[in-house]
Amino acid sequence: MKLHSLALASVIAVSSFAVACGGTVETPQTQASAATKAPVAQNTHGAVKLVGDALGEVALRPEQRAEIEKLAADAEARHQPMAEGKKELLVAFADQVESGAIDRGALQPKIDKVTSDGAKARTEDRAALVKLHDILDKQQRNDFADALERQVKGKRGELHVRGGGERGFGPLHKLASDLNLTDEQKTKIKDALKESFKEGMKEAREHHRGGPRRGPHGGGKHGGGKHGPRGNPIEAFREDKLELPGAPPGPPPGAFGDHMLKTAEKILPILTPEQRKLAADKLRTLATEGNAALIVH
């Protein structure tokens, strides 16, 4: 449940499209199978839609498009349990925000479910990504990588990730700005966020030191392929042979949820009952509109 790298998460989600692929080979274009650009996966959401939008900028042959549209529907179905779990978690979290007290025991089963669903999807997506790579020819892979990079950059700006730091406090900053905080409250909340950020970074470093060995089969120069210290899955997709980098170092699964709860425990005592009610209502609205991922990663 951690937003460590939107690029990595989005590219891994690409593979959801390719679960049913059978290794389509590249074939020369003919007049009957000319490649064209058109929207892809329009009725999808989240990372699946992000990828679909990128594929919409790639000229695809009719047989490729039909295959991808079916796979997009499969991907949407696969990611639905995780999306529903995030929604339920955010609604439950909102109820606790309004009450002014965080009950970790009540939230933990929901956190565990979202974490488990996410891990399952990532495992299946990663294996299927190689198949999607085989569907596209070299030019299509480059066009897709270019388009996905643009989509990712746009999404980063939308979610205020840069403004919120690596651990992604952008949505919290936006939420705080809507609560009509006093100067004293702003100072206290700012200090609380700084403290939480430092704690999160410390936890990440400790996990990294005890994590997988960096080297030929882990992270590091060789583990990430030819595209930088940690590897770049978007750049890797351009290659004739797809070699995905290992998972980037960071906190263990579920750590982000725990980090968010710790942050909430610091902030809730600073808010008035009216402000907590307003914050809770805004969180419920995010969940209802399908934007739970803005808070629950």
C-alpha cells in the first residue's frame, strides 16, 4: 500500500492487459491490416485507464486492438477487488477521523485485504507484461513508452506528488487547505507531517538495509538492467528483449497504511470536531467518486 514509484506501478499494471495473450508475433502491415490510432480501454479506471490512454496514442493493427480491448476488460475485472477494498478502507478511515480516534484493530483486516489483493495483482501483472511486449512491434513499443511517460508525468502533477515529497502527502495538504485552519493549527500540522515524513524515511532505510541483496539478481546497476541504478521499466519496455528490473527498495507491503495511521493519530487531536467532520466528509466523497487511491495507495 505504498506509493513509492508511480511509473513502476503504472507499467506493471500494463501487464493486466496481457493475461490472455498467446504470444502474438510481429507481422508486416498490409492494406487490410493498417495500423491506426484510436482510444483504448475507455471504460476502465485507475492504472488500467492510464495505460489505455497511452496505448491510444499508439498506431495499432485491428487484430492487436481487438486483443487489447478484451484484455483491458479482463484487467479491469482483476483490479476491481483492490479498488473496492480501498473504497471500504477509506470509508472506515473517514468514520474514525470523524470520531477523533484511530482504531487500528478495526482497520487492519481491510488493510491486509488491500495489501494482499495488490500483491496478487502485481505478481500476475509482472508475468503478463512480457506477453504484452511481444504483441507490439519495436516502433509501437517506443511510441507506447513515450506516451506512458507523458501520462505518468501528468498524473504526478495531478496528485501533487512532487509537492508532497516522496511519500506522497499532496492529498493531505489539499485536504488541510479546505479546513479553514488557524495559524496555530497549520504550524502544528506542518510539524506533525515533517515528523511523520522523517519516521517514514527512517523505516524505509531500515527496511532497505535488511532487504534483498543488491547486485546481479537484486537491485543495483545490474539488477536494474541498462537503465540506471534502480532500472526503469518504461525504458526497459523499448528493448527487443524485456528484462524487468527488480522491485525497488522500500518499506514492506502494508507499511504505507501503517504510516498513514500514525500521521492521522498525530493530526486528529489538533482538529476541532467540526473540522474532523468536514475532513471525514471529504474522504467519503473521494471514496464515492472512485478516488480512494489518492489517499490509500
